[in-house]
Amino acid sequence: MPTLVDVLAPEAVALHVHVASKRQLLHDLADAASDLVGAEPRAVLNALHERERLGSTGVGQGVALPHARVGGVEKLAGLFWQLDEAVPFDAIDDVPVDLVFVLIVPEHGDVDHLKALARIARRLRDPDIRARLRTAGDRAEAWHLLTDTAAPARSGEGPHQGATGHAAGAA
């Protein structure tokens, strides 16, 4: 079973993304995800829209977990975006969304995507993780928070300071 490190590449994390609406968000996510998984943007967008028609993937607390099966995709892949401004997303609690983790699933995949979604949901259910993602200084920091991996220590820091999720480098 893939871990979040297997599903979310560091370069698939983006901070301060600007979108004006849920529609634009899904469109832009589909474009970015299509590059990541080698699928046609229209196929990804159609799959995301189809999933949203079943019910909003806005899970509450400003978090959305759009996910969809897409033909031609060979492995589970994720993207995480922290939006610069929250957008209405028809979430279960009606709170606009500013933290988005999209999961693209192989069309004939097994239950690994359900396990990955559960792991992502557990991470994003934590109020401390959400708060830290909203104020992350760079995408490396956000990636370490999402994947629950220790960030490398910055020059001059002790081992405990480096393991707190503060990563060196710019987004």
C-alpha cells in the first residue's frame, strides 16, 4: 500500500494559489494533475466534475479532498494546494475551502486510494496541521506536514528544531 510520500511528490505542493471559484479551482487542478499523471486535462476535469456531482468533496473546516478515477493513469497521484483566499465549495459545513488535496486514481485501481484518502483526511482533520499548513513558509514545509516526515534541520539548529516541520529552502 502506498504511503503519502509515494502519492504526493514535493513538487506537487503549491502555496498561495489564486482561484476565484470552485469551477476555476477544479479546472486548474485538472490541468496540473494531467501534467502529473500524463492524462488529458479534459479527462481529469470530467472525472473530477463527475465525482463532485455525486456530492461535494468539501469535507469541512476549509478542506476539500477532490478525487477521481481517470483512464490511462497508471499510479495513484496527489496534489496539494493552499489557496490564498478560500472559495465556496459546497462543503458539508458550508465553510469556504482553502486547503485542497486532490487524488487522481487509476481507472482500474484497487482500494489503495481509499486508504490514501483516509490517511489524508486524518492528517487534515488535525486542527494544528491545518493551521500550520495555512501559514507554511514554503512548499517543503507543507509537504513535510502532509507526509508526516521530519524536515531537515536548518543550519545552526539542533535536531529537535529541524523535526518540527520547518523546512529550509523556498517554494
